[in-house]
Amino acid sequence: MSGMPRVFWWLWSGALISSLATFVFPFLALYLTARGFDAQQTGLLVSLLGVGSIAAGPLAGTIADRFGRRPAVLSALVGSALAAAFLGFVRQPLLIAPGVFVFGVSAAMMYPAVNATVADVLPAADVQRGYGLLYWANNLGIGISALVGGFFASRSWLGLFLCDAATTLLFAAVVWRRVPESRPAPSPHLAQRGWRTLISDRALVGFLAAQFAFMLVFWQFQFALPIAMARDGLGAAAYGRLVAVNCVLILVVQPFATRFVQRFEEGHALAAASIFLGAGYGAYAFCTTATQYFLATMVWSVGEVTGLPAASALVARLAPEDLRGRYQGAFSFCMSVAMTVAPIASGAIIDRAGMRALWAVCLGLGLTASLSHLALAVSRRARAAAQA
């Protein structure tokens, strides 16, 4: 805990409070089904969360860099709280659809804006640790909310969504009262820099390409994994326990893993994480029992724990201080596109070649991402040496 400024702990506390009632994302499909929507209508409405999250990264990055971190974070939190409350009241698809889209945009906007703030307020040596602590807090809150959400949902869907809105507004209140603006003062000669600067940054573009492969594999836990378990006769309860294994592992390992991973260059950490991720998903090809699925999940969870905070830290290190919001927004955009593409691509592979073929592709993508991150790390070192 020592060495981190107080403003970081206010951010951390607000993120934990908000995540304790993360109900809209995991319960939206169940809510729509309970309202009488069929599977096709539910799928179309839920897909708007992904569409909104794709738009959120560039929007949040631009606001954070041009107007400040606080406006970006506060607009994201207030927008998602209002959208959550709105969804609790409405019944018609024409009203639910814009509510889901606004929630997807607002909820996803928070991450690049908060990540930019963390990079502003922490010394460079502590940035990766800070992201790891935030990731830990979010997983703790999400794990608790998953346990209590079912209890609330069985009694009142409106209460469930209003509770989500209330904790989000509490986070906004923490930011309003305790988190000052951290955006560095803009330099006049850099005033024209924007998204073109990011596109021309080979280090960033290369990282995003490698990380896109990583995320295509990572998002399969939401789509392909439950399908595979169902085909092996393992129901929703077994899948729920498997997700709980992932959350528990993150809560136990994350604080220690971040300290250990900090000793290495981010590219090397990402390369190792990609191997664990690919190996864990590749191992699903040989799983038929719940125990086997749990063991394979523990393998790729190590990749998640080490890789995602390291990725955010690398983006923060690559970003010029006047473009930190846009760089984190580009990273968020990459993750959102991967989340949208992953189920489409994996569904096609499963239909045409089978489940084992998909897991083989995941293994190949993990190895490809690992080699790419290693090559990019060498390139960054060579570039830094030349500049020195």
C-alpha cells in the first residue's frame, strides 16, 4: 500500500464500490428474457453493448485529452448510471435499444479515462502495479455482485438496476470530491497532435495488432467455452463454478503476480502471458470433465493476471503525456473490436471444423501473439538505444 498517492486510493475505492453492483452486463440477457423477448431479440439488444463499447474508446480518449480526465470519467459514470436506471423502467424494444447502447458507450468510456488518470498521478515505476490493483478491485466487486445479483434479480429487476446506478453515482461522487484534474498542461507546439499521431506510431500499432490476437483468444470464455462444456454434458452450474475459479485465482494471485511481473519488460511479460493463454485454451481440446476444464482455466487465468495489467502499463509508457487518453482509448477500441469479432469467428470455425479446431486456433493465436510481443520488445529496445 505504501508509496501510492492518496488520489490513487480514492480512485481504487470508487472503482471497488462501483463494481460491487455490476449487474447490467451479466444480467441483461436474463432481464430481457424475463420481459418476454425471444432469443433473437435478446441477442440483437445485447449486441448493442459491444457496439457501444467500440465507440467508447475513441470518444473517451478525445475527451480526456482535450477537456480533461475528470470530464471524461464523470460523464462516463453519470451516463452509465442514468442508462442503468432507465433500463430498469422501460419495456419497449425501441426504448431499451438506445438505453443499452448508451450504457455500453458510457460504461466502456470509464476505463481509458481512469487509466489515463492513473498514468498521470503515479510514477512510471508504479503504473503497472496501479493497474494490477485496479484490476484486482474490479474482479473482487464483480465476484461479489455475481453472488448477490441472482438474489436481487429474483425479487426486483428494477431494484437490481437501480442498485447498479447508485453505486456508479457513488463512484462519481468520489471522483467529484476527491480526484482533482490530472491532465498535463497542453503545450502550444503540440496542440495539433491527435489520432494521426497514433496511427503513425509503429510501436503502438504493432502492439495493438499483437494484443488483438491475444484478446480474440481471451474472449472465448464468454462464447465458445460454455458451448464446449454444454456439449460435454456440463450445465450452467458447472460453467458458473468455472468462472468463479477464474475470479478466485485473480484475487489470490494478482497482488503477488504484479510485483513479480514488474521486474520484467512489459513485452516479455506479455509474451509469457500469451503462452499461458494459448496453452490454457488449447488444453480445452482434451477436456471432457469439470475437473479438466478447471485445470485448463487455471492455466489461461495466469495469462490473464499477468497480461492485462502489463498491456495497460505498456500503453501508458508508449503514450506521450498529452495523448495518454487517446492511447488508452485506442487500446480500449482494440479490446472492444476483438470482443465483437471473437464470437463471430469462433462460431464459424465451430460450425465448419468443430470445437477442437477452434481450440487449436486459439493455441496458434497465443503463440503468434507471444512471438509478436517478443519481436516488438526487441524493436522498442533498438529504437530506444538509437534515440539515446
